[in-house]
Amino acid sequence: MYSRKAAEEVKQELMKLKVNYYILEESWCVRRSKPGCSMPEIWDVEDPANAGKTPLCNLLVKDSKPHFTTVFQNSVYKVLEVVKE
């Protein structure tokens, strides 16, 4: 969720793991103790093919559809349900 991979790809991986719900905390997407240390920046090292794209967490905070459904939300986090195919 904190990488820059496509939502469909992340959804497929979660389905393989039999995940039904995911808790998304926006602060983990934007928090950084120093340059290069935010979760998306750390993923850039592991997944350079997607570096430079918008982090998935930023997209899901705005709109979780069509791959996830927001089932609960407060000022800190969202609970996303993985939409089954």
C-alpha cells in the first residue's frame, strides 16, 4: 500500500495472502524522519521500476475504488475491504 505499484497488482498480492481487510494509515505515507526515509521512498529502492509514480497510499486516501471499498474511516486511518473478483 505504501509502494508506487498499481492498485490492481497490490490487490492481487493481498488476495493471494487471503487478506480481506487492510488498515491504511495516511501518516505512514507522508511521514519521513529525513530525506529518503518515507515508506514510498524506501519502496523506490526495492522497486525502482515504479519509482517516480504516485504512491498508492496517496491515491487510496482520496478514493479506494474500484479495487478496495472503504468500510470505516476516521481522522487517522481507513479500513479497506479487498473487493473480490
